[in-house]
Amino acid sequence: MRGRWHQGMDKWLHINQIVREKRIAVLAVQETHLTKNEEDNLNEIFQTNLRIISSIDPERPNVAGVAIVLNKKLTASKDIITHEIKPGRALLVTIPWQKETLSILAVYAPNDPLDSHNFWEEIRTKLNNLPQPDIMMGDFNIVEDALDRLPPRKDPVHAVESLLRLKFSLDLRDGWRSENPDSSAFSFAQSAAQGGRQSRIDRIYVSEDILPFSKEWNIGPPGMTTDHQLISARISNKRMPYVGRG
């Protein structure tokens, strides 16, 4: 997202429009840079349509920042349980879902390989006594397979292995890759001046239980100014046929 403003325009107006038009139930956003006062202000502005829950790094407020956006027309926005796993980097939200609950972990991982390794290890440790995420989504800043980079290359082993340990401990699956085992598609592209490299660093992981009830996995234009694509899927509760996209 790279902050709230672009050429004087509030990006949250676009997010409100995107969530409404694309019928997105739950949206994870990175690089939000939202203070608590700004979060409260946005929740007042969009009180009819959205519930925004955000996390900021108080020591570096202009770096990182994550938020989970709930579409009030499609999902519950009350009785939400929130756990800030790592300020500005990892936010866990548990929402009512039919007669059950759904726990969603939004992440914005560091770029540095050592920081990335430590980040995934820290999350794995902190989740021990918390609700286990049914969904983990966001900007992971690493890929599991060389196929997810153009030109193809493997990422630092220690960072990838740390992410894999977390993924396996939570019994999560990369939904898009499960549906497209041999395909390549990319969610992030550098400019030509930066080298033009592409990668699928933005992903949605779902639990083994949810995977059979997920479909329409897609990587497509987000509808606003950003260098990342929008990753989406339709995920249904086995008790009901449709709950929207997220």
C-alpha cells in the first residue's frame, strides 16, 4: 500500500470501493502506516461498510504496518478477538463464522533473509498459546520454490525452512499452488529500471480442513495504485455455500 496517500488521494477510498465492488469479505493490507487515531478515524468514516483492525510498529511508524479489513456486508464485525503477534508485521484476528470462528493471520515479512528467518521463528513461538490460524495471508517477501520467481531462483534456505516449519506446524497449504501445481504467475513486479524481476511473494495459505472448500484462486489487478497484485479466493464454510471472497 505504501502509506495512506497517493498524489493527494486517500487510498482508503479505493479500498472501500474495491471491497464493495469485488465483494471481498476479508482483506489483508500491508505497508499501512496507520496510527491508532487514524484507524479510529477511518472506522468512523467507513462505519457503514468496513471494520479496520491495524497494527503499527511504534518505533518505526513509517515502515511496515498491517491491517485486516472486514466487509460488514459479508462478515461479522463484532465480537472480534485480536492478537498483535509482532507490531507492524503480524496481526491475528478471530472472527465469528456461522456457528464457528475463523482465525486469520495477516503478515508483512521483512526483506532481509536473517530477519525473515527470525520473524517466522518468532511467530511460531508466539502462536503456541493462541488460536491457530485457519488462514495466513500477506506479503511473505520470500518464495518456497524457484518457479515463483522470474528469472527463476531459490531464496535463502534458512529463511525458507523457517517459513516451512511454521506452515507445517499450522497444517497450512498454499491454495493457489495447490490449484496450479505447474504454473507460474506473479504478484509483484519491479520496474524496468529496477531490473524487471517478478515474484509470487504475496500468498494465501489455508488449513487442510478449509482447502477442499476453497476455489477461484486468482492473482489479478488490485484496482488501485500499487506494485502488487491482488490475491483472492472464494472460501466457503462447510455449513454454508458462500461467505464471500478474501
